[in-house]
Amino acid sequence: MPSPARVGSATWWRHTALRLRAALAFGLIALVLSSTLAGTAYALVRSSLLDERQVVAERQAYTNARLLRSRIDPLPQDMSQLLAGLQVGPDGDSLLRVDERWFSSSVELTSTDLPSSLALTVENGSAGSQRFRHDGSPALAVGVPIAAVDAEYFEISSLAEVDSTLSSLARGLLIAGLVATLGGAALGAALSSVVLEPLRRFAGVARAIAAGESTSRLEARGDADLVPLAEAFNEMLDELDERIERERRFASDVSHEIRGPVAALASAVSIVERRRDQLPEEVVPVVEMLNEQVTAFNQLVLDLLEISRFDARTAELEPREVDLAALCRSVVEHRGYAPVRLTVLPRGATVSAVVDQRRVEQVVSNLLENAAAYAGGATEVRVCAEPGRALICVLDRGPGVPPHERAEIFHRFRRGSAGESGATRGTGLGLALSRQHVELHGGHIWVEDRPGGGALFVVELPDRAPVDTGGAP
């Protein structure tokens, strides 16, 4: 079973942008390659420099040992001058042991500075060399036994110059590795941008088609890898267009066909209603219920016709300058919502906008009807003027709308938990149609909590309707 950390890493990688992933992958590959090459180069150079220095030091020590063998039998009076005259290289010193006596070319160098393992090796009659730390700096010690005179000769050479050279090399390789890594990441981003350019072009065409701004299809001429994708996508679009057209035509045809019988039925019920005083008492409730159902059915047919126009992208605005406060007052008074308070902000202002009056009236009516059906009725309709826009707010006395349902209730046939409880009946089309009416104007509609409890539905309309009013958004 994979660990949570591994699952989390895989999820993060899948949700990272493809361009970023390509840059990271190329950067990682460049980092691994540059690190491997830099490490290998550093190891080879270090080994070569140290081996070369060791060979030179050993050769020089053997030469000096042979020279000393001919000059210390008998011992000269000034051994320090003899050792100082030997060629041991820059920053080098020498030690000589003869008959348990130690002589040094420098007063700062004593036998205790020698590596114990090297001293033991030379004491046993074998030459040797060893790298070690001397006074905090890297150094190389070479020991040669002079068996003919029972003596031991040692040279200590500083490796500080070699260490400095290797440090400079390491810094140079590190900088080169960082540059290679950043260059690899940049190359990955550039290549992914080039590779993704056709996909971005496809996405732009797809968005234009989805928004109804274009009916063109994807093209991938000259790219054998993208042609199958473009053809499959175009086939899917053609099939989807055909299916949508069939469903739209079906809804439109059925709505038109039903509208006639519903109108006739409504007329018949209206006639019966006018003569209800002549009906038996037990029949009156049935007629009232029939009248209510016919009214609801007629509204459903009208909503379906309106939806079919939106789906066919034939819905158009008929904009003119409208006093929104007067419009809302008319809806409140003439559609049975007279107790609802109307407020205009700023007080006394005239809030006007260039809108389609019929559609805005329908929006306000739908919001009032929604409040009456699901929230105990509206308490206030508020009209606000703001720079470049106008707001129409409907406040109700209900429990409010849960945050997770605030977007869902504006979709077709979605009524939220209040509508699904069974306490009220509705088609779930009112708010969906209101959203499409508002968006056709280039505006927005949403719901939020009302201070003090309840819901606050907000309709935001631009002060002028879009110039291009053909087709739904």
C-alpha cells in the first residue's frame, strides 16, 4: 500500500501545470547530468593533481636521501645548514634521524609532527608517503630509510596550493552545474511552450465554440500527431451539435404543440371559474385545484419556450432606458406582492438603466415568487445605483441558502434542499431563467446571507445593455 507522502506527491505532480512539470523535469535531468559530470571531473582532477604531487615529492625525497647518505658519514657539524640546502620545494621542510638524534630544517618542525603510521613504516625499513593535516592545512609527508648509516629521512610538503586549486575548481563546477540546471529548466519551459502552442490554439477555438462566438472547427494541417486529435474533436463537436439541435427542436416543438391545448384548457377553466356560484360545493375545490394546475402548467410551457430560445442562441434584447425603481414597484403592485417594501438607494435618486424591460420584470417576478414559495415571502426589494451599474436586491424572511447550494440553485431543475423537502412544488426553472436573462444583459446574479437572517438575492445590471445583443451568452 503506497504511503500517504507518496500519494500526496503524486497528486501534487498531477495537478501541476504541464509547462512547469516540463521545466522541473528538464531542470532535474540537467541537475543530475551536471552533478554527475562535475563530480566525475572533480574526482579525476583531484586524483591527478594529488598523484602527480605525490610522485614529484617521492622522487625528490629519494634524491635527497641518496645525497644525504654520502654526506652524513661522518656527521657534519652544522646539520641544519645541510638540511636547509636540500631542494624540498616551496613551503617544504625536512627531518633526519641519525642514531636516535633528530635534525630539522626548521625550528618549528619536530618529530612529533610526523604521522605515527608513516614513522613506523620507515622505522621498519620501508619507504612510504601519507597525506595528513599539519597545523590545520593539508600536507604530504614522505619517508625514506637510509639503511647504510642507520638513518631515516622525512620531507613534509604543503598541499595548500593544491587544495586551493581544487576549491576553485569545485566552485566553478558548482556554478556551472547551477547554470546548466537553470538552462535545462528554461529549455524545458521553452520547448513545452512550443509543444503546447497547438493545444492552446485548440483550447481557444474550443472556448469560442462553447461560448457561441464561433462555429469553426479545429485545424492541424502539417502536424501528423495532432491531426487525429483535431479530427476526433471535430467529430465530437458535430455529433454534439446534432444532439443539442435535436433536443432543442424537440423541446420547442413539444412546447408549441402543448401551448394550444393548454390555452384551450385554461379558457375552459376560466369559464367554469366565472360560473363557480352555479357549481355544487363539492366541485369548487376540484375546479380551484384544476385552475392552479393549469396555471402552473402554462407557466412551465412558457419557461420551456424561453429555454429553447436560449439554447438555440436566438434570444435577443430589446433595450431601452428604464426606471428600475418604477419597474420593481409595478411588479410588486401588479403581481400580488403589495406588502413588500420598496427601497431606493440613494434615497430619492432615480435609478435608470438601458435594459430589456420584459426580461428584468421577469427576473424580479421570479425572485419574488421564489421567496414566496421557499422562504416565507419577500420582505423588501431594494434598488441601488452605483457607478456603471445598478443593483436590484430581494430580501426574504426564510432560513437562507446554505453556501454549498448557492451556485446550484441557479441551474435548471435544481431547487436546493428547501425545494426538495416536498413542502413546496416548483419546476426549478425560475432562477435558472433569471440567471440567463441577467447574463444576457452582461450582468450577474447571486445569493448571500441577509444581515439579521434570511437570504439576499442580488441582481447586478450594467447601466447599459451590451451592444451586440444577438444570441444568449
